[in-house]
Amino acid sequence: MSLADSDRELVVEELGRDPTRAEEALFENLWSEHCAYRSSRPLLSAFDSEGERVVVGPGDDAAVVSLDEDTYVTMGVESHNHPSYVDPYDGAATGVGGIVRDTLSMGAYPIALADSLYFGDFDREHSRYLFDGVVEGIGDYGNSIGVPTVAGSVAFHDDYEGNPLVNVACVGLVDDPERLVTAEAQEPGNKLVLVGNATGRDGLGGASFASEDLSEDAETEDRPAVQVGDPYTEKLLIEANEALVDEGLVESARDLGAAGLGGASSELVAKGGLGAHIELERVHQREPNMTALEILLAESQERMCYEVAPDDVDRVREIAERYDLGCSVIGEVTDGNYVCEFEGETVVDAPAEFLGDGAPMNDLPSEEPSQPETDLPEADLAEAFEAVVGSPNAASKRWVYRQYDHEVGVRTSVPPGDDAAVLAIREAETGLAVSAGADPDWTDAAPYDGARAVALENATNLAAKGATPLAAVDCLNGGNPEKPDVYGGFKGIVDGLADMCAALDVPVVGGNVSLYNDSPSGPIPPTPTLAMTGTKAGYDAPPAAAAPEGDLLVVGDPALSGESVPLGGSEYLAQFGGSDRFPALPDEPGAFVSALAAVADDDATRAVHDVSHGGLAVALAEMVTAEAGLDVSLPDDADPTAALFHERPGRAVVQTTDADAVRAAFDGVAPVHAVGEGTSAGELSLSVGGRDLTYDAGAVADLRSVITEEMG
């Protein structure tokens, strides 16, 4: 670890002296891209984070939004990308642990997880190795702590080969506003108490490691920067946190993540405009002879820093002991500098606000991505259908989500495998829908419009279950921002997400930025993972799977009206090569989402399914089961390839027994096309462009089973 020369000059000027070794390392980590958002913060003002139901917006460990006056939910998301390349199991597992502790910091109880995962080409052995380890790490950790993983996404793209992405979101519940806690220190004289696992040397320099491109030797050289998780201690910490909050013992809290104790404690007091005095030797330690720097910056997992009133310290100790957790009173809040001593020697003495907010922002040049020319391949329709439906990106992800316990907590009403999950928030008599993901093919083809499409698709997923969008958090992943073309793509995804969320009236209440996702194989595609929640009356929702009866309608698809719709960003092009522009998005996306949510909640609706990755071909294939098939005939004036495979979002398939009601709901909003009906034949019968394609449910299932067959 080393502090950049220009940053060191600023530190020397502020302190009036050379920094100590511990100070230099602390500044290097807290001023890293990972912690300080030096290249991205100038862009983030594009997001609208305010709304009637926003209680706590960006800047805390997690955001808070209200369901009603007595019930809040928290939302947070984080990345663990570099660690998951070096050690896929522990990297992914500790990503889960970290976002859960962010939830605890707000006084909330974690009730759901969503994971969005991105890997290199599925045909590569190394990609499958990373995929296997990451899914196992998420499953083992989440299952062990008793938090259900209910939603997410998986995407394969060759440009993730040298740098996979692991983005994990968590939803928490606060069932009494009095329980809400923030990461803002309250009063000088209060004690700082460390609760949880003992501190070891694992994860040293994790924040700075996450702010650099991965090298060819990262899997061996950077292994010490990866934390090691202990889910059973995390489960004890969850319950201990609940007890502490129940008794009103927590004045403020911050979990120990990036930059360890130094990051958590300095940020806690800086947010309150205060300081701290910490005696590092008081920290309970797992290993002998640890130095001040190691204690300060180690990212050992399952630890929380609490601000506690002096009279409550003994009770906090008792609760920690009840749950067999370590507990150290390491110092107190002051109205001076952030000061750390070790064995009588002052090793850190700096203004807390300078540590947390003093990093200068980067003013980086950017280049706008060029628009691709239209160069479309030709493919036989049956061959194209089977290639797209059978591709790893369109294939069933059942192998993934069956490794996750999605039923623990008995809130999951709509489980994984659908457009969105639905949780029963009985405290507010409300269904909470959750969708998360991004599509790298879209944002690789067109960063701005692709990001707008990602936001619309997530909102459409919620609406397909009858939910109205509530709020969103984002995880913005990019390559090396010092490269103008990479930074231009990153700027595009920020602006695209911000603009579409504003059009949908969805506040973006928090998030995470992960840059320097670059490796010898090149940068990742700009990847704007969005986790969005929505609310609905009741907990039931129409399935994505077809019913044996009911008219089949496609809403929002201009290709079925004979319009020319580009194939840019599609799985069709990924399979057969070529290029095209990204399709234009709907003019009134908010009206479309509202109409779809209303239709999904109608008693006559039998099924609703979002049309997105892979286009209409994949959506129809996903709806077919052994019990219910589809007889589909697309309009004669529709271009067969575009009609089946374009990926313009803002579309859905609706199966209903009252087609006129659906037409009325979308009147003036989006076109509605009757394309067929449900059957009891258990097959997909598809007529398009003078061709008839027929696949029974078993054949469709075989096409979609590539991941299960390969991964076992």
C-alpha cells in the first residue's frame, strides 16, 4: 500500500507534518476509489434520491423507505468483484455478509437477498469454476444466516473473463420507527464498542485492492486482501443486534467493511461532525503481535462498531456475552480530531471529516461511444430459435436458485424463477416485490440507452407481478476510468439509469460504485445493476407460466405492428454475430408500467411475463409447461426475425379471459396484439413468417437446461 504523491502533499499540508505509517495507510484506503468515489461522485448528482416515502437517502450504510407510518424497509447493494475473482467462494460469501451488516447498521432485520452475477463465456472452464464457487459461497453464507435469497440475475459475456462481477442487494425490515439507527455519531462522551468476531490479519488493504485493475497474478498475489467469512458468527451478530436495538442501547452504528475499524469508526464520527479517541490495543484480536496498522485496517468479517451511552456499556457486554460474541470498549466519541493510540503512542491524529471527505475528486476526460452500423446476419428461423432459447444467458437458472434457501423466514410468496419475487410484509399488510439485474449486451451496445432499458426492465418485472415501483438502489460497475472511452461508457450508464428512473418516478436512494474492473483481458462492459422494490395490495401475483385457457396478448411491441425494430444488444446477435442499433424505448414508460401493474392484479389475468433478454421467443418458451402450452400466430406483416428476437424492453405477454379489459387498460399507452391462446397440449406451437415451429414442453426444457446439464 502506498499513498499517491499528490494525495500525500494534501495530507502533509492539512496535518502540518509528515503522516505516520498508520495515517498514510489509512488515507490511502479511505481515499481510494472504492471508498471515496473519486471518479464517480461528480456524476452521481444526476440521480433523484428524494420522494415522499424516502426516510434516509444516500450516504448511510443503507437507504430507508416507508411502507406506512409504522413500517420501513431498508435497501442496500454492494459489490465484491475483485475478491470473487481471487477466491470465488469467500469473495462472494463475504459480499453477502457485508451487505447484511449494512442492514443491521440501520436497526433493521434482514429479510431478503438478491444476487446479480456476471461471468465470462460459459464455454470457458475458468468461467464455470468462478460461477460454481460464487454460487456456492452465496448459498452457504445466506442459508447459514437464515436470510432468503429471492431474486437476482446471471449473465455471461466474454468481457467478464478476467474480472467477474458479484453484486449483492439486501432488503431489511424496521417495524417501528423508534428502532431506526443511523451511522451518525450523536454525542461526545459516548463510548465506541466493537462487537463480533476477533480481529485478524485477513482482508488487509481490501479497499485499495478493490480500486486497482486485476493483474495476471491476482489469484495468488492478492489472496491476503480477501476476507474469510464465518456465517455462524454473523447469525449470532444478527440476533445480538436485534436485542441491542430492542433495548434502545445503540446511539449509532456502522459495520466494519472496507478499511476495517479505521473506516467504520472515522466515518461514524465524521458524519456527526465529531472526533474520536481510540486505544487500538483494546480491540479483541485473533492473532498475536498485531501492529497498529493491522488492527486499524484489517477487514476481518462479522464485526460492528456501536456508539453506546456510558451507562449502557455493561448491558451491551451482557448481550454480547449471551450470544458468545467478543466485545471491546475501544474508545469514545470526542469533539476533537480522530485519534488512535497504540500502547501509549499516538499513531493517528487527523480531522475525521478530512479523512472521510478530503479526497479530491478526479476530473477525467471521456469519449462518447460510437453507434454501431447495421450488419445483420441471416439464420434459419428454427436454428435461431434453438440457439437463442438454448443459450446460457436465456437458459433456466434453476441450478443457481435451487442452492439458495428462499423460504426461510416464511415471507416469500413468489419465489425465484419468476420476473420478480414477492415478499409478504404482514406488518404493513403489503406485498413487496423485488427485482435485480442488468443486461451487459444492452449496455455494451449502447451504454446510455442500455441503462435506460435496464431500469425499465426491472420496473416491468415488478409490474408483471402487480406491483408499483417504490425505490431503487444501484451498483455501478465499470472498468478503468482513466481510459476516456471506458469513462465515457460509465458516464452513459449513470445518466441512462438516472433519466429512466426519473421518468418512472422511482427515487434512487442509495448504491455502490465499483471501478477498475479491468484485467489483462480488457475492461468489463459498463454494468449498471439495479435492485428495485415495488409494493402491491396482498401477497399473491399472477405466474409467468401459462394456463391451459385464456387469450394470449402481447402488449407494447411495435414489431408486431409491422414497424422496423433494431436488434442491437440482442442474444440473436450474440449468437450469430453482426451489429445493429439499440432499439428506441417507449415514450411514456411510466404509463406502461402502471397499466401493466393494474392488468396483472385483475381477476381475469391468468399469467403475465416480461419480454426482455432473448426477446419474445424466450418469453414464450419460458411460459410453456407440461400442463399448459401455447398456440401462437404472429402477424403476417411482422418481420419474423425482429418479431421473435428484438429485445426492446417495455413489453409483456398477458394471458387473460378478458382481452377487452386489457385493451382498455393500454388504450393510448401501448399497442396490444392478440397472438394466440393457452392450450392443455403442453407444447409451444408457433406460426411466424410462413413457418410453423412446434416444440413440446420436454423439448423446450431440454433446450433451456444447458446450465443444469453442465454444472450438475
